[in-house]
Amino acid sequence: MEKFARKCDVTGRGMNEGYVFGCGEMYASDKESAIKLADKYGYDSLGDAYDDDLCYYTEWEECDIDECYYDEEGNEYEVELIKN
């Protein structure tokens, strides 16, 4: 099963790249979803939200997953820590 570091707040699907809004308050997996979130925040365009530092685009790798992860459908799983 592929693991995803975040969950898109628009599509509900797991994601390893996309847009971060605020300080990680919301996530969008693609440009269309990001435009919807920018509108929700009151911006006329994604570009305006980006210029105002409301959002940025990034990628996550599996090594960035520390507490929980998501599957493709957006189901959440806790990371099992190995104890010595």
C-alpha cells in the first residue's frame, strides 16, 4: 500500500505533493482544489493567495511521515513505533 503524508481537504484523498494553506491548516492536492481553497479564504485567485503568502506548493516523502499517514482513499493510519 502506498503511504501518503497528507490528506486533501477538497478531494479527501491521500497526497504526497500539493498546496499547503496557512500553517498547515488545509491542504489541496492539485491546482483545481487549491483554487477552491483560495476562494474559501476570500481570494479572487490562487495567484493572489500565493502572493499574499497564504499558500505554497511542496512535496513530502515517506520519511516525512512520523505520526500518521493516509492511504489513497484518505483513510488515516497511525505509525507503529518499534520499541527496543
